[in-house]
Amino acid sequence: MGKFLPLFPLQLVVFPGEKLKLHIFEPRYKQLIGECRDESITFGIPAYVDGRVAEYGTEMRLQTIFKTYDDGRMDILTEGVAAFHLDEFIRDVPDRLYHGAQVTVLGNDPIAYEITTEELARQYARLHDLMKTDYLRKSFSTKNVSFEIAQEVGLKLSQKVELLSLEKEADRQLLLVNHLHSIIPVLVGVQETRRRIRQNGHFKALPPLDV
């Protein structure tokens, strides 16, 4: 179903269910957030990729205004509601400073294949073990877990937009599995190279060769 959304383009992708803190300082976005506060409307964050507004974005809901400054600036908390396709960009919205768009909210089929989900869980854990990063153990039985981990696996901005455009959880998980299969061997190779470099200049206890 088509609908109008005020737009707040950013050089990032927000996924449905994700929370995002923002500092609002431009007049057009002060106006936008003021309307969200007063009229309980939502707005859209499409990604700004390679100098243009992407065709996909996320409908956002204002959750909290932490602070309003004397000059009208605001510190706010927002949350992603649903993904959308940008049907028509509206540069000049009557009586408004911000841009807008006619959008179509995307469907979301949360069903995933167990074998893909299990592989995603394994590769996700392996990635963070290799990177030696602290991470929360995810419940991969959660619906739409792909959105929960998409910010934590090194996707490029364009890949995040692609993931956002997919309406089936099974397809999103497959994209993430394929991505992890491609980057983990690279990380393993980098670590092996570092290990070899560290060995240079050290005394080596090498086993004798039977030649």
C-alpha cells in the first residue's frame, strides 16, 4: 500500500526493529521531528549511497526526545518500523522544509530454513571469534534475526540496502551466509600472514627432514 513519508536521508541503513539515536540540528529536520512529536507521524530514512538517495529505506518512529536545547536542537531516540520501496521522491513538499516521498511498505515473510539458520549461527560465531570481539550470543530462533545481526558482520552500505530490499527472512539469511563464507577465508588468510610475519627474526626449532 502506498503512503507519504517525510524523508531524512542518511549515509547508513537502519533495519526494522533497530534503534537509532540522532542529534537534530538542521531546521528542516527540527520541523520534521516536531511534527512526529506533535502529530504522532512516522518518517523515512533512505540510505544515501554514491551521491544519491537509494530506492529502499526504513520507516521510523520517534520514541523519545531526550533533550531539547534552547535553539531547538534535539537529542532523540528512534526505532525502525518497516522497510519500504521509494516510489517517488518529492523534493518540494508544500509548506515544508524537508523532502518527502511516496513509498510502498514491503512485506515481510519471517519463515526461515533451519539448515540456513544453523549455518548462519555457526559462521556468525566464527567471525567474532576470529575478530576477537565481544558479542552477545544471539537467539537465532528469533524472528527476523537477520535484521539483528546485519550491522555486525561487515556488510558494505550497498549490501545493507540489498538486504533491506528482501521481503523473505530465508533470502536475507542466505545473503548473510554467503557474505560470511566469502569474508571469513580472507580473515583467516590475514591472520596466517600476521603469524608468519611475527615468526620472522625469531629462533626456530624446526624438525629434521628425512631426505
